[in-house]
Amino acid sequence: MSKAGKNIFEIDVLKEKLCEQEQLVRKQALRIAALEEQLQLSRHKRFGASSEKADADQLNLFNEAEAATDTSPDEEAADTTTIPEHKRKKRGRRAIDENLPRVIIEHDIPEAEKTCACGKHKTRIGEETSEQLDIIPPKVQVLRHVRYKYACRSCEGTEDDGPTVVIAPMPPQPIPKSNASPGLLAYIVIAKFLDGLPLYRLTKIFARIGFDLGRGTMANWMIRMGELIVPLINLMNEAQLDYDVLQMDETSVQVLKEPGKAATSKSYMWIRRGGPPGKRVILFDYDRSRSGAVPLRLLGDYNGILQTDGYDGYAAVVLAGDLTHVGCLAHARRKFDEAVKAQAKKKTGRGGLAKQGLALIQRIYAVEREARKRELDPAQRKQLRDEKAKPLWDELRRWLDKSIGQVPPQTLTGKALRYLDRQFLQIKRYLDDGRIEVDNNLCENAIRPFVMGRKAWLFSDTPAGADASARLYSLIETAKANDVEPYAYLLHVFTELPKAKTAEDIEALLPWNVTLPATHSVAA
């Protein structure tokens, strides 16, 4: 090879190496940018506000989104969204509920002060009244059941087996031959599954007010209560699956003694929210798996609308039941919100796109807020969405097509854009029916008591305990969804369900059918 040819060859090799180095630098720069986003987001999650509401730096989001569209300045000005001035309500002492019981405490002046200086007796001319809130701490009492026995004295000694003895029957109890009353059981269930108190903490509370009750005993009682309410749970399941709109979600739970699994492994609590208006049903179901086989088992022959997040585990049941699958706009919004937070104080570039996407989604949510404010029925809500939300979805589609290729897919903004693109048609299906929510937040809200309680009690010991927990959460959350006070409801159920003999007796205990006695007060 000549010297000139050798030089050309070396130059080509150097150019190739330089190109490889440039590609490596670009790849590392993208990696660094993605890691910086993750770091900023983790800092925000740890130290910043958890709300997804826009902060002060985002007040011009709508204008940024408008600027991203291909409109003239005059058109932009005509379509500017005006944000009304925020008026904070004056703080003040809340009025005391008129339905709370009152104890009258009278205050009078001494008799000597009732005589005037002129010697005449003073006349009462009025009174001034003020009220204070008071509370009576829990107290322990023993219900002693005295059952009278009867026998015929005349027959005594005349019968081979002695006189016939008749004794008053003991009312059926939620746990036969136990010293746990319906009231105590309802109190423990509410304390753990509504107020999030672990059983070991309840043991200490009970010790302070005068009696010893072991954690193991209470855990066994909770399993027994889960078994007792199975007929009610079955009826609620039937009512839920008879209605053709259903939301579903899942969250993790740790079960220590799950056969074939390590104690540290994850199991799952599946949540369904549905039922017709006036008969809302929220059901929890425990399963060791997060696979698509679980929705298939839980939904059975259900046919209708299923709203979920973007988890692929629901695909099998949608296909098998030929369901209408609706997505969740809140999950898409959350990804854009995280991308904005991860950009710190940057005002341009990928952060600008994330803000534009978030602004467009917020405008869609503004339509939903208007519908709630006006208390529209499903038909009216669909009409409002046709008029105001559909054009916004068309605008969002145009913006998405224009923006999706502008950022690398591994960035948070890129991930948000691609998630919205994948889920776009599925999320948009809520426009077809006024009964469908724009997102799955109501189902997520039903999960929140379980998630908050999990932070306190951490895990379930056995699958039987997890199943019982699921049923008891179902009963409490369904009662809440139907505006029934949970403690009074559980007290009534635990008192009356052991007496039930027919299906009609059990149906009468469903939250939308029940009439609670006045004696089953919240303060009991």
C-alpha cells in the first residue's frame, strides 16, 4: 500500500472511531439526563408536595399549550383561558352538629346576690348559652346473660327421666360459646380496618381501660367474622356484576405464611367498584398472584364496561368477555406531572412539552368539574362532553402526533407521550357513555383505607387472615359508599346475621336495604 493510500485508510479509521465516540457521548448524555430526571423526581416525592395540582410556576400552562398549536396571535388571544381570582373562605369555628346529644349544665348566682340593694327580689330576665364539645372515653362492661329455667314440680319423681326442664334460649351469637359480644367485635373491626390500628396496639389500648385481650384471640375473631359475612359478600358480588359498568384495580399485600412463597414476596389485593346508583358495591379479593387469571376468576360471566389503568393483566378478561375496556386519564396525567416535576425549574425543552401536555389534560378535567358542579345526570354529562370535551381530545391528538417524535423515549416526557399514545383510544372511550368516569380515581380512593392501614399493620399472617381482611374491608367500604355509618352497620350485622334463616333475612342486611336501630349509635 502506498503512503498516500495508508494515510487515507488511517483517516477513515479515525473518522469511524470519532463517529463511535460521538454516538457514545450522545447515549451517555441521554442516560445522564434520564438519571437527573429520576433524581429530581425522587427529591420532589420526598420533600415536595404530593398533590398533582399545578403550582405557581405552572399558572401559565394553558397559554403555553395554546402557543404550541398552529394558530395565529389573534386566534390565540380569542381562545385564552381566563383563570378566576381565587377567594379563600374565611376561617371560623364550625357549628356543633345539632344531632349530637346535649347535657344541660345550669349555672346560677348565689341566693344572696338575687336580692337587690333596694331589698326587692331580682327577677330572672333571660339566659346566655354556650356549648362545648365533650367526649366519653370507651368503657368496658360485661353483658351477663341470665337464662331462666322452668320445670313442673308436680311431675317431679313421676317420670323415669325426671321432670322436663325448659330454659330460655340464648340469642344466636356471631361466635358461639365466645365471650365476644357483637359490639366488641364491631369495635375491633372498625379500629383495624377503618382506623388502621394494628391488633398489638389495640391490645395496649384495651389494657389501659381495664381488660386483657390477646392479639392472637382478636386475629382469630377477625377470621371468624370474615366467615360469618360470606353470604352478604356473595349478594353484593351478584349486585355488582348485574350492573354493566365496573372499575377495577389492584395493590400489593404481604402474607407471611403463603404456601410455596417466601415471606417477603408480594401477594395482591384486587378491588372492584361498581353497582347501580343507590347500590354502590366495593369488593376486595385476596389472591397470591397478579396474573390475568385473577380477573377471569373474579368477573366470571360479567359482560359490560371495565375501566382500569394500563396494566396488561386485564387483557385476557376483556378478550374472553368481549368487554368494553376503558382506560384512565389520571394515569396519563400523572406521568406528565412527574415529567414536569423532574424538570425542576427548567422552562423550555422537554419540560415545556410536559407542561403543554399537562395543560391540555387539565382542560379536559375542567369539563368534568363543570359536570360535577352542575350535578348533571349521565345523559346531560354525555351531552356536555360532546360539546366541550371531544374538541379538546381532537386537539390533544394533533399535539401528541406533533410532539411524540421530539424527545427520546427513555426520558420521563418521552414515556408520558408514549403512554398517552398507547392508551389514547382506550381512555377516550369514556366519552361514549355518561355513566363512565374520566378516570379510575374512585376505585383508587376505595383502596386508600387499605393502603393506609397496611402502613400500620404491615402484613397478614396467613391467607385465611388476608381473605377475612378482604371481606371486612368490602363490608366497611360498601357501607361508606351507601352513606351508612360503618360502626352502627357492623354492630347491626353482627347482631342480626347469626339469626338469619332465609335469603330475605340476609338481603335485608345489605347496606342499601338496612334500617339501623336508634340504639346502634356511633358512640356506642
